[in-house]
Amino acid sequence: MCGIVGYVGPRDCTDVLISALTKLEYRGYDSAGIAVFENGKIEVAKSKGRLTDLVKKMEKEGKPNGHAGIGHTRWATHGEPSDINSHPHSGRRVTIVHNGIIENYKELKQFLIDNERTEFLSDTDTEVVAQLLDFYYEGNPIRCIRRVLHELRGSFALGIVFADRPETVYAVRCESPLIVGQGKGEAFIASDVPAILKYTKDYYLLEYGEIAVLKNGSVTFCDFHGRMVEKVLKTADWDEDSAEKGGYPHYMIKEIHEQPTAVKTTITPRIENGMPNLSECGITPETLRDINNIFIVACGTAMHAGMVGKYVIEKLARTSVTVDIASEFRYRDPLIGENDLVIIISQSGETADSKAVLNLVRETKAKSLAVVNVKGSSIARDADMVIYTHAGPEIAVASTKAYMVQLAVMYLLAFEIAYAKGKIDEKECRELIAGLQNIPEVIDKTIDAVVDECQYISTKLITADSLLYIGRGLDYALSMEGSLKLKEISYIHSESYAAGELKHGTISLVEDGMPVIAVATQNTLLEKTVSNIKEVKARGAMTIVICDEYTEIDEDAADYLIRVPKISEVLMPMVATVPMQLLAYYTAVNKGNDVDKPRNLAKSVTVE
């Protein structure tokens, strides 16, 4: 959520800031603003709404012109979206942009009111930080920032400019992600790499408590105690083109089409001579053999990937797996043992709730495994072991290819655990791996096979007030993700239920014309699932059934059939998820929604 950018260099600073913020729009926001040094003074422009609203406002009122400044896209946490609550926020001598939450802002606000009779213009916690910096500022920016950091509680990142330090930008990270880009004679700060790819692929990862100073096109670093820090310059392994739409109307549909490549890139380095090999991730058969229980902890889509992982690991490895929502896990005082494994799944590797779980695990003797897409992210660095997914940049807020590669990792892990524990033999393991290696090609075929049908069926969904997704076993785990995708971008209320639970209350919601999407890819459960489909059909539901190309479904059960290629039952979620992604996408398109940037949502949730 939110996006921070900053620039020092020879280019037009306003143009750079707006361009960089555009690349961070996927993170979700409701207002935007910039602060630029113009003739030695800090000029601020900000507006509620989209970046286009800010640009129009500057065209009308004049844009700041200079070569150093900071910018921000805000996702409201304290105070409603408005021009006044938009970032940047200023004291008399200090202007800042801020991601995250200041937990003790009320105490600090009262302190400032009591000691300086400070007048606050906004309802934000951010303005409190700006005023606190101003309160302590005595001419030494680093000393001032360090002093304020000692008083702040929460998870945050800051971009800061001081009125008497023209052409200089300061940045600090405390939990919330922040990078520092280095170009030729210019430097940048940003919440994520895509913001700077137009200008440079070289960047530094700012660590917790570190302060960066951007001046004269170069960067210096110091730590929480003011000591100078030498950092390693990293280079992004993807370019600006890979973060662009490439001719597709939306990022989401582009990313759906990128799934075959992403899966292949993710699994290929982890398969050796037809067998899973996760040694590069710090995972050995000996490590897996001794595991007693597994906890999979994640949020949203990543949690749904974990649900599929639970079914497959328990089925093949006969090892107990508990899946928890990260925001609930640590508050239920979980029983984590010495030989247990906690798997934390996070696309960004910066999800606040998931990071908090990792902190809890470190207090036990259990092992932690991170499954993340962003190299060098906080969760990746802090876990005992890490499996990087190779989805590349995912810009659309509604996750597709990141989910698909998370599934691929869950399968690789399940196969290796099962083989390490002796629950499957080498022949069976090789067969499973061969099936997984074939998945990229099958996903490609599936997109071509179902896209027209999904596009047509989506026209039947746009007037619905509510939908149900149902399934059994792996199909139920999959239906949870299908339901989330639809509600995220179409804004149609949707819920998923285990099909067998319909009769225990949920079926009372079914009425004439209500769409029910049934996933029926598990032949061992097909007869029971079809019975449940007929139950809702008998009560007036419009039924849409996703099944394989050879499954026989009674004519009186399905109004619409979406058939996908048949593969091993255990791998079917990686194929059956495609039509659900496409149904959600085309329903949102047909409703005229902003598919890539759905309302109220953010790509990376860095606050609790």
C-alpha cells in the first residue's frame, strides 16, 4: 500500500516523480502529491484522487520546477481521502512522505500540542512525524532523524526534505520496504523497483533503521546510531519492458498469459534428473524427514495456495498440515514444536502480518521457510530457508501468476517431503514431477481452450448481486481463490463453500438466477459434487461447472460447462484456476471496472 518516490539529479524532478509514481499505482492509492525544491524553496502540489487528477491540477495551477524532491501515492489509514490529508505533509522547515503506520501518533501529537501549541491541519499520523521532526530540528538533519526514530513506534518508511538543505533528499526505513536507486549522476528512492526501471536497474536495499542521504547524484548511508554504512549495489534482473503491458489491454490479462513461463522458470532450477531438488534453497531430505508438523501461514491469495499445499502434502506425505491466516496465527498462541516447520508464503516478502509470524517463530525451536517472489525482501532474509518464486513483476493488484507459481512451489515441496519420508517411491515421485513439468504447456492450452467460453459466461454474471463457488477437496481449496478473484475486481459479493456444507445453512441463500460456480475436477468426489450441484439447480441457481474434458456431467446439472484439459487429479488446481481467473477478469471488464487497480485494495499490505 502507498508508494514513496524521491529524486536528486539533472532531470526535471516533477516529471521523474510523476513517472515513478505511475509505476507504483498498482499498490493502491486514493490521493497523490509531490514536494520539489524550486529556487531553494520547497513547493508542494497534492490532490485527492488519481495521479491524473494531480497532473491536471498542476497544469492549471503550475507545476514545481526543480531537480530534487519527493512524491507519494496515499492509501488512507488515518483520515479520509482528501487534498488536506494527502502527502506530502510539512512542518515549518521539514516536509515528508510516509508509508506505514505510526502506532503512538496520538501520544506524540498531544506532546507537540502541549509543548509547542502546534496546529495540525490534517487528520494523519504522517503530519505528526513532520511536526516532530520540525520540533527537534536544530540544523543537523541526521541527528534530528535519529532522535525522532527513537520516539516512533510502528512500521514505516519516510522520504524527507529539509528547507535549509536544498537539492538533498533523506530516506529512512523501519520495516516498510524502501529501495535506493543509483543512476549516472542521479539517485532515487522508491517503494519498489518498477518505479525506477525507466532510469536505472541498479539499486540498494535499505535495511531496518538505515538512513540514506541523496545529494549531488550520489548516495551515502548511515545506521540507527549514525555510523556510516557500506552497502552492496544490486541489479534488477528484469527491465522496464517486463513491467509494461506489452500490447495487452490490462496487466492482469498479460500476467495470466505469462503464467506458463513463470511456472517453468520457477520449477526448472529445482528439478534435477527428474527428481525434486531444493538444496539451493537450504532444504535437504534430512531436514524434511524429521518434520513433525507443518504450519502454512499467509494472507489472501497466498493463503489459498497454502490450502492447496495442505491437501497435497497431507495426501502424499501423510504429515499434518495446518493453514492459518497470518493475522490470526500469532494471536491464538499456536503450539509450535521443536521439529515443526512454519512455511510463510508472501508475494512481496513484506506483508506485515506474515513478518510478525516470522518474529514469533524465531522465539521457538521450529524451522521457518519463506516462499516469496521478491529477492532480498524482509521475510526472505529473516527465514531459515527460502524458496524464491520467479513470477517476475506482478503489477495487477489481483494476483494471478504469483498464485500460480506459489502452487508450483507447494507441489515441489510436497513431492520432496513425501519422498524424503518414504511415503512415495522414486517411480511415483518421477511421475509426479513429470506431470508438473508438463503444466506450463497445459496452462497455455487451457487459456486458448476456455477464453471464449469465459468471456461469454462473464456477460451472465455482471448483473448478479451475489455468487457462490463450491467444490470438494482440492476443488474447494481452489474455489476459495476463484471467489476472491471475482469479488476483488468485479465488486460482486461472492463466497466459497465446501459443497457438502451447503445443506447446513448456505443453501438458504440460493434463489432464482443466482450464479453458482462449481469446480468438479476430482473424479473420486465427482458423484457427490454433482449431487450438490443438482441441489442448488433445483432451487433455481444458474450453474456453471468447471470440469475436465472427459468428465460426464448430467444435462440437468449444468447450465454452462467449462472444460479444461485432463491431467493428474492432484495437479488439477493449476489448470482449473485459469478459467476462474478469466471469469473474474472479463466480468470486471464488462462492468467497466479498473481491473488492475480495484478500489480500496493495495498490492503489498505493509501494515497490520
